[in-house]
Amino acid sequence: MSPLGIMAEKGTIRLNGRVVPPLTDIFPGDQVRTGPNSIAVLRLRWGATVTLASKSRLTLSANIRLRRLRLAQGALILRSTGARPTQIDVGNERIAAGGGKGLPALCRVAMIGDNPAVFAQSGNIEVRGADRVWKLPLGQWVRMQASDGPMPADPQTAGSVTNEIPTALRQPAGQTTQLPLSVTQSVDWNDLVRTLRTGRVRIGLLDGSVLNIGARSVMRIVDQHPRAQQTDIELTLGVMRAKVVKLTQPNAHFRVRTQTAVIGVVGTEFIVEAGPNFTRVWCIKGVVEVWNLNTAIPGKVQLHPSQTTTVRANLPPSQPANVNVAEINREIRLTTIRGLPPPAPVTETAVNTVALGEGVASASLAGVALSRLGAASSAASQADSNASAAGSGANNALAAAGNAVNAANNAVVTTQNVLNAVSPATPASCGCQ
């Protein structure tokens, strides 16, 4: 899994409970705690910078596409570029900060007792509560009463759509309505994905693996744990091509279940065709293990590149057979989405070097990691200066944010005092009780 960004620290910083060195990669789901006289600067790959004051606690969402963080304690300054907002969950409220009119969004968020507070400095800053959405006027400091009921938790996201040919549909778990799928849309655990007569869709999983779903197919991602590298998929009908990252974690697995078979891999490329009473599996690269869905049926086969097997109801898998080159190339084409570089054909002498033509797409799924050297240098400079965490000071708003970082870093105080250091002394009235 690619890092979500990089963190520069000054003082004592704990990442997931452990003290970390001054420059550390951060990943989805990580929790950051700052100690007294400490500050953390998080550079996130979507263009946001978070400066976390002392005695604060921040958690990054496990779903990188939500651009969401949770502030459980303390105070922070957020600078976010682009119109798509970065979201900060604080208390039972959600702050959404997006840039506007060529300027980044800049806001300061804190917990005062059990109540969230925010100061809107630039950009489009909204409060999205359980029963209301309202835009904050710039230059005002607002303290909100805790709303009834918790914010909804992150959905258990498995991945997202990176390319599609209409029509593909998504039926959320527990619902009967089928909705059109679109590029960048998240796919959650147990969502049913269905492609129609001309539909194809590519889904990038959070661990970097890629699923290509052919036409007239029905598929469900039962669960997907990127850090543990544990993935379970159901292909009820149709054809799917999978490019699986190498599994290195203890107890890692990647399994596909059909109506007659189970397919297990440890990092490979393969194709599965599923029908009501049969399953056909082709191995393109690596090693694929196949056995009957009915555990009472003995027999397990291993497929190597350019081999295939068929599993019928209540029968063991057929012995591996060499693949006809034209046949496997046809299956690859059936799961290829137009508009991308076409996959290189399989040849008799170079099966192991099959190029699926998806290198660029695969890299975008897992996320383009930050340049470690450049980001580390920038982050280190920010931490050492204690003044440029919210940017380079290109305008007065960013300079003000840098001064606020200094104030927060130098104060050995409670959250309330940090808040006083980075925000106006008297909250403005907003009528948001």
C-alpha cells in the first residue's frame, strides 16, 4: 500500500502508539498523537497540509478517497488546495474545507471541552452536521454545541472505480436499488457490482490490486483488508481478470469464490469465468491454486503461466492443461476497457511477460506516492522553522497560519490555551446552537 503522505515532527510524536523519528511515512488509518511541546506537520498527497498542535490526537480515514481526518483532541490548522474539500470530523460535526477563487482553504479546528470550534480564514469552509449544512463566514470564529448522535462511520471501503464502459451498476449492501457506477466512485464491502450487455468496469482495491470486470458479470467484494492483505471476492456470473499485488503479510490471502470453485493466489495475474455450474480459470502470471467450493470434494490443482482448469459442480478441478494462445488473448480482450493502451498479446515463448497495458492505471489506484526526498526536505524545513506548516507564506493568510503554528508550538498549555493562541479570543455569534 502506498503512503498517504509524510509527516515531519518536532518533539515527541506517537504514530499508532509508537514514538517515531522526525520523518515518517503515514498511511490510511494511522493515528497521530503529539506530546507536550510537540508539533506534527502532515503533508498529504492530495494537496493538504495539517499542522497538529501539542497535546492533540488525529486519525486518518482508512478510505483515502474520502479525504477525511478525525480530530479527537487538541487543535490543528488545515491548508487544503483544490475545490474538492478535505474533511475534518471533530466532535459530532464535520468541517469541509475546499479552495476557491484561486486561493487555498485555510481554517483552524479545535475541541473546547466536548464542543468543536472552527475559525474560517480563507476558501470555502462548511459545517456539515447531522441535520444541517451551513457555510462559515470568513474571519469568524465559531464554537458549536455538540449535536445529537454520532457522525456516521466510514464505510468499509474496498476500492474505487478507475475506468468503466457504460453500463455498470452498483447495488449497495442491504439495499435493492441499483445505481450507475462512475469513475472515482467508491466500492464498499458487499456492494454488488453488475455489468450489462456492453458494460465493463475496472476497480482498484486499496491494497493496489486491480480487478477488470467483463460484460454481463455479477461480482461482490466481500471484504478487503489492505494492511493485512486479506481479500475475498465473489464472482457469481461472468468474467473477471485480476492483477494481484504480491502477498507478504502473515496469513495474507486473495480468494475468489464462484458457484463451483475457490481460486487462491499469492500475487499473480489470472482470469476467471463463472457460470451457474462451472468455473474456468486461466493463469497469466505467477501461480494460481484452484479447488471445488464444496469442501467435501477432494482435489486441488496449481496453475502456472499459460495453463487452465475447469471446475464443475461436485467434481474436482480438471488437470491443468496448456492454454491455446488465441483463447487466452481473447479472454484478455474481453476484460479490456477501451481508451487505454491495449494489453500486449500472449505469445508462445513469452507468457510470463504479458503486459496488461495497465501500468499507469494501477499506479493511480494505489495512489502516486509522494517523492520521498522532496517531501521530506520540505517537511523538515517546515518543522525546523516552526512557521511554514501551512505553506510557503505566499500570501497574508498563509503567513498568519505560520504565526499560529509558532504560537501553538511554543505554548506548553492545555488545548484551551492552544486554541487561544491560534484563534480570536471571542467567538462570533453564529446562531448555530
